[in-house]
Amino acid sequence: MTKRHTCLALIAGTLSSSILLTSCMGNPPSKTGTGGASGSSPQTAVNSQAASQLETGTVNLGFVPILEAAPLVVGVEKGFFSKHGLDVKLSKQASWAAARDNVVLGSAGGGIDGGQWQLPMPQMISEGAITNGKKVPMVVLAMLMSQGNGIAAANSVKDGNLSYDLKKTSNGFFKTFSQKEGRKFRAAYTFPKANQDIWIRYWLAAGGVNPNKDVELLTVPAPETLQGMKNGTMEAFSTGDPWPSRIAKDNVGYLAATTAQIWKVHPEEYLAVRSDWVNKHPKAAVALLKGLIEAQMWLDKAENKDEAAKILSSRKWYNVPVSVLQESLKGQYRIGANGTRETNPKLGPLYWNSDRGVISYPYKSLTLWFLIESLRWKFYPGTVDSIQQAEAINNRVVRDDLWLKAAKELGLPAKDIPTSPSRGKEVFFDGTIYDPSNPQAYLSSLKIKS
Ligand code: CA
């Protein structure tokens, strides 16, 4: 058995797999079991006066080294959390499965209190749908980032000319591929039945390709995607930058589509924390949000992108070349099989503001969409079988009151404080409309579903 196979067997065999996982992934094993790299407020001491107002001085959060985690890392490194009295301890998670297992443990059990999540992971952890029935109630507190994700394709499928609009550029390609290769096209995501799986399914189905029948879908953790594509493990994958951009920069493959091309200012990953932690420490939860909001504002400023890239690139955090991070943070892409250079910060990662308003606020209309897509693909039978169930779960798990309190305490201008939990109608590149007040109309309009 190779080391990798041993590791995969261990992952499959244990819920508390994080310690094993971190050593499998080449990171030093951690005594706490929450991951390899970790850190807290190195530049500024915690503001003791602010800390004295809080119920606790610390929170343990997990992160995955993709652009979505940047507000958490910057919040620690630039002292935004410590300014509000909170020592945020971040620990790198080797995979999304490890993050899930660690939040089930909780920090009392050597795990984490919460952190960065693909959706609907916090909702499904709350319902016990992805934790062997163990319900660990969680609260979604804020959106971390919009856009900044992509679908990368291998050089071996350059002839497919894969783009965001497959009907236009690649009609019939997937069927031809199966006939020629004697197997299906393989597309990877980083965790099943959440964001990256949902993006790749939306992209394929909009192009007339049935993700259940015409391709093979598999799971590969984000930091393993580069090597996986080099090895020919898959022809395409969907994940957060800098990984899709790095594929293009290293000439291992090309960026077929950015998620911004599929849906402008789409919801991406979220900050969510265990309910027991939030209920016990409501003031600390607001302090956490205040630090996060300030980190998101800082990250969105053009003049801070180079410094952000330098912080994230370090071995302690992402261990990725600074130039790759500079480009992806600034929305500088090489798009398509011919690598056309495009620079448009509006299509890059957005942390604070956008043409559709504030990113950070957890719009319930947006978090609901992931549950509606879960219905579309029948991801969670027995848990999400109807729109009413999806809405009830969404209302239980997503809380915007703490975000609004944090925004007011920070003195944000009224234009940056949403007055409705709905962002209104959303339009996709293929003309599909998602009206959160009528999810059934959206579901009915989709031709390919489970
Ligand atoms: Ca993502």
C-alpha cells in the first residue's frame, strides 16, 4: 500500500481524521489535531480593554488555503480581530472532511469552533446529514468572499476549447471524449454536494451535459489539484483560486471558466460557527464579525492587494508563490484554451462591496440557493426533500442579527447595511433566473436535474 492509499483508507475509517490527515498531507502533525499551520495575532497584542468586555478572549477557526480564507488570515495578521479584543486562532484544514470532523469535535475536544465553509455544509452539519446523523447546530454569520473560483481544464483537453458557455464552444465534446477514450471525462470538486460540486454541475448542465450521466465526478482536496492534474487524475476541476490560476500559470492546463462568468457576484464561502459557541459568547461573536468586516474592507482596496498576496503566500499560510496570488487577487486571468489575458478586478475575488451591494452580509436569499440546488440534484434525501424544508433549515441556521449589530457598532454608512434578507432576483449567464421568492419557478426552468 502506498502512503497515499494508507491515508485514504484512514480518512475513510475514522471521523477524527485530522491528525492523520495533516501528516498525510505533509504538514507536521498538530498536538491539538486541528491542522498544520496555525497562528494568531502576531503583529498586534490583543486590546485588553476590548477583551474585558467579551465573554471569551479566543476562538478556534479552521481554514482551507484558498482566497476565501483571506479575510480570516488578514484579520489575524493585520490585527483586526485583536483590536476588537479577540485572539482568533486559525488552523489549516487538510480537507473539507477534516474541517467537518474538527467542528464536530469542537475546540473542547481538540477540534475547532467553526471557520470557513462551503455551503450547505453548516446547514447539513446542523441537521446531521453529513455527520453520520450527529446534529451539531451551527450559525452562518457572514459571507467571506464572492467570485474568485474557477473551473480548470487539463492541457490534454485543449481541443475541447472548454469555456463558461459549453454550448457555444464545445458542443458534443463530452460524448466525443467518451467514444475516443473509452471512458467518461473526469471532473473533480473538493468536497461532494457543496459549492464546487454545485458549480461544476451548474456549468455542465447549462451546457447541455448531464453531470450524472455524461461525466465522472470525483473528490480531490484543493492543494492536491495541481499534482492531480499533472498526474492525469482528472481532466477538469472546480475550486477556489489560486489553484485554477496556478494551473494556467504552470502550463498544466487552462482556466475554462471563472465562476464570475457563470454568475456575477455569486455567493461563495461563508463564516459559520457552532451555535453553542455563539450562544455562550454573543459579544465575542460580534467582535469576530467586526474584525472580519474590517479585514474584508481592507482586502478590497486596490492598494492593499500586493501586501495581501505577500501575507497569504508565506509557508505559514498558503505556501504558494506570491506572483500567483497577486494575479488572482487583482482579477488578472489567462482565460480559455488560448490563454487570453484579461484583467478585470470586478470579475476577481470580491470581499466587501460590489455592484450588487455588500458581500459580507449573509443574505438568506443567497444561502437558500445552495439548498435549492441540493433539491435539484437530490443531494440530501430525508433532509432536503422540499422547498419548505430548505427554507426552514435556512432560517434556522443563518443569522443576520449579529452581522447587523457589528455593522452598526462599527458605524458603517446606511448604504452598507442591507435592509432586507433578500438580494432579489439573480440572473445566470445562460439567462436562467433565480427568484428567491419563487424557488419552484427556478427549479422548473432547469432542464437537467436528478
Ligand atoms: Ca470555493
